[in-house]
Amino acid sequence: MKKIRALLGTCLTCCMAWLVACSESSVLPEPSVDWGDKHFLWKVSDENSSVWLLGSIHVADASFYPLPTVIDSAFNAASELAVEINMSDAYTSSEVQWLINRRGMLLEGTLWDLLPTTLWYSLDSLCSAWNLPVSTFESMRPWLVASSISTYAYMQAGLKSEYGFDNVFMRKASEGGKPIISLETAEEQVEALAGSSESDSAGICLLKSAIRELPKVKPSIRDLVKAWKTGDDELLNSMLSEENTQDYTPSEVLYMEEFKQRLLVNRNAKMADSVASFLRDDRNVFVVVGAAHLAFEEHNVIENLRNRGYVVERY
């Protein structure tokens, strides 16, 4: 089973980072990491145009700034910014909140009614450790609880959405009058986390995995920071690809494979379609998407674009 903390940390949908953006955090001391020669930045070209593609961390910290000059220069030279979803737009952010409420909140009963007793007590213990009332989650569906606590854990460790690369470049674009393009709709963002033929059963499995992996968040963040700053896509990919099927039923393994398909594979293909359309229309776009979409070993955006015959260069 792919590590949920890594998937949500590097491919976390923008809407979930925004959802808990007001969380208080305690800064995690990090060793200094020097920038590497290569970055999670690619230039994708056809015969007469090019698009820049940056792998983002949706929640980051001040240690990432200033970004390497090559990244800022690529953004400054672009005519448009494309992100997964433009959460700086008031209508879009309201729509996301409405969809999260519709898909993620229980219409009747409580989370207690859905969760196995042992999982409920694990959540209760976690809330006590975080000094959060467990009632915070009582009306949520399991998938929303899993997504929320994973995001909250990263923020408790010192990462904040305001430092996420998407948000930083959206602020720069707004200040400079640069158009912002959404690659996905609000519904597509929410469905990537919520959608399932058996959403509560799948959500329970997701919550079980998220809680199990929380003790490893801090080491995971250290690896994430090192991987991104040094351009080590092998390290990032190892975080995403590590298998852990212990104690999971065959049904739970299928749920998690479905989750990976929704969160990564399906969206990767659509993101590659968008980049290809920018190139066909000779649009000069700086594209920012979660780093996992570019580094994941299977069906990533970079591989997809190379297979279509585009020239892809790493910077």
C-alpha cells in the first residue's frame, strides 16, 4: 500500500491545504539543506512553443524562500499561471467549501456510528494529544477526517499553506496582473478525495492508514524537504512507492489502489492534456502542480508528455 502521508503531503489537493489553513503550528527545526543543481522544474516544448512545469509542495515553510533564480525567472517570463485550482478566487473557494460540506459531512448519525471501536479510540487519543475536541470530527465522513488530520499533522510540524508554492505564485500573479488558470474544477478536486463507490468503507481504510502513519510525519517532512531542495526525485518516489499492506484486508487494498488511481493516475493524464493544449495554442504558461504528479513512478505527467513526443528538459 502506498504511503498515505507521502501521497497527501506531496500530492495533497489544494482545497484541503486551504481548508485547514488557519491551523496553529509548532515549527519543526530542520537541518539546513543546500539547493541541488536540479529542481522539480521542467521545460516542455514542441517545435515553436514551451511551457514550464513546477512540482509544488502545497504546504511548506519559510526555509524554501527565496526560491532558486531559475524558478522565479521562468515564472516572470510566463504570460499566464496555471494551478490545480485557483483558490484565490472567492467564488471557487466558496464552491469548494460547499462541495466539501455536501460530500464530507454526515446527514444523519455520527462518525462514532461508522468507525470500528478501536479506530474511534485511536482518533480520540490523537485529538487528546493535539488538544482538539474529538467532536471536531463527529459530523464528518471518514475520508474528510483522514484528509483533515493528515493536513493538520503537516501543519503542526511547521508547514503552512501560505508558504505553499501554489499560493505564493498565485499571490505574485494577482499582484502582477497575470491571469490564473485552473486545471481542475472544484468538483474534480473534491471528488479526488471523496469519490468512491463505497465511500465510507474506503474512507475508514484511509483514516486507519493515516492514523497509523502519523508518528512518521516528522521524518517524512525531513525527507520531503531534502528531496525537493536537492531535486532528488528518486527519494521522493521512494516515499510515494513504499508498500505497506500489513494488516489490510483484500478489500482495503483495493480501496487504496482506487484512491491512488483517483488522486494521481487519472489526474496526471488530465494535467498532461492541459499542458499539451497550451503548447498547441502557443500559450506561454507557468504550470504549478503537486510534486507527486511529476515524480510518481507510474503514469506521471512528465512520462506522459515524453510519450506524446514533446521535448522535456529538467532544470
